[in-house]
Amino acid sequence: MNNKWKENLIEWLQKIEERDYSWSMNGYETHKLSAAGLYCKLAKIYEDHYNFDKQKLKDTLNGFRREDGMFEDIPGHKNIIAESRQAMSGLYNLGYDVGECDISPFFKRPLFFMNHSSWANPWDAGAQFSHYMFFCRFNKNNDEIEKTLEELKFYEHSNGWYSQRPPSNVLINGIMKVFTGFDIIEHEMKEEHLRNILDYVLTAHSSAGGCNIYDYVYVLEKAMKIGYKVEESKTKLRLIYNKILEHQQADGGFSYNKNSSQPAIYGQTITPALKAGDIHGTTLFSMALSKIDNALDLGLGLKLAVS
């Protein structure tokens, strides 16, 4: 197996570190909190291939920490939640203490994402569920975890979670988000329900595009973990591995889209969207590559990072 892609990527990661986590080699020097939070996952995945400056990452993240333990760069209720989760998972991946945070101003009951209209879009509702499970786990709030899991059952269907049937790509991304919430609290699904969801995703899903690829890999790996459709999943993972490498750019980084870097995050411009690698795409595909490496035992030496 040709591992030249990995050497080129490590060189790109080193340059991005030297640039204090700019989003790309030609990106803007803005929104460092999200960039550094994502970079922490890359530092975990490739920790056996480069000596990342973990202290620098920790200091960069903590520069955005609020008195309540949350992190803020881009204002806005959901932005603070998302960036705080990203920063805290970054610290966790680097081996640092995450610390407690006061989430009460952001998650009052009734929970803003636990209603019929929110679960019409499981892409967003699933993300908020995952964030809440993450915070509750690190705040050791088991009562809220159990209560929210009970509420989630109201939106449960054989092929995912929703209040009214959304497009397949939205439903599948929501499934992946719910799975990440389950994983962080180590919640075991009933195997029959999990198999039904896996059958649906394996039938209905496209592995084209950035998020689609990661969603698909996430589900395929989960199928293998329970010994379900293992050979089918292995075959598809091998094909996806090569698809991912098609997203690597000449500078060594991966781009979310094959022909352009990711232009914005949380509504904020981060790159001029040129044909170049970006932190968002590189993180997304590296997370997928690490799962493929571990599932197929490819010997790439990639570590698994927590979402």
C-alpha cells in the first residue's frame, strides 16, 4: 500500500501548526477556536507520526474559555454549544482534563431540541442531542442522561430518529449524530434496532461527498463491531478508502469538496474556497481513515479520536 499520502499530509499539518491553526494554507487568520478544536483530533489520529505541540493547542483553546467553563469565539447560543463541545473533546483527545462547565443557561428544560419541530430535521436535533450527552457525561449528570434517552424514544423509528420523514441524507446524518451521543455515554442499543438502521443505511446511503463519506464509514464500522454484514462492510470500506484519497490536494491537506476548500463554518468565512486542503475536510476524512484503518487492520498506525 502506498503511504505517500500520509507523508504529504504530515508536512501539511506541520505547516498549519506553524501558522497557528489557520484553516488552510491560503485561509484567513480567523475563528481559531474551531480550527484548533478540530486540529486536536488530527493530533490524536496522527500522534505516532509527528510530535504535535499539545501545550500550544491547549493554550489556544483555553484562551477562549469563559468563567462558566464554556468556550466562546463566534457568538450565538448554538455556536457556543458546538464550539465548546469541539474544544472539550479536543482537550480530551490530547489527554487533558476537560473540566466541568455550567450548561444550565444553554440547556434549560424543556430542552430546546426535544420537540416535534426540531426532530423534523434530525441533522440538527441529533447534533444537539449529541452535544448534550457529551456535556452530561463530563458533568457526571446521569439523571439527565437517562431522562433524555427516555424522551428520545418518542422520535424513534426502525430506521432512525425523526418526527416527520426527512430526506435520506438528512436522516442518515442525524443517525450518525445520535450514534456519537450514544458512544460518548457508552449507551448500548437493542441489537434488532441497530440492525434495522444498518440495513437502511447500507441500502439508501450514498458515499459521495464529505459528510456522506464519514457518515457511511461510521455506520459500516459499527456494523462490523456487532459482526453484522462484515464482508459487505469490508468491501465497501476498501472502496471508500480510495475515494477519500481523491480529496487530497497538491498541498497535502484534504478538502471537504474535491475542487475547493471549505469556505465557511457556523456561517463565518474561513477560506477563499480555492483548490486546497482545509482543516475541516482534513479532520473529517482523517476520522474516516482512522476508522477504516482500525476496521480493516491496514497497518497505517492511525489512532481513533473521540468526536
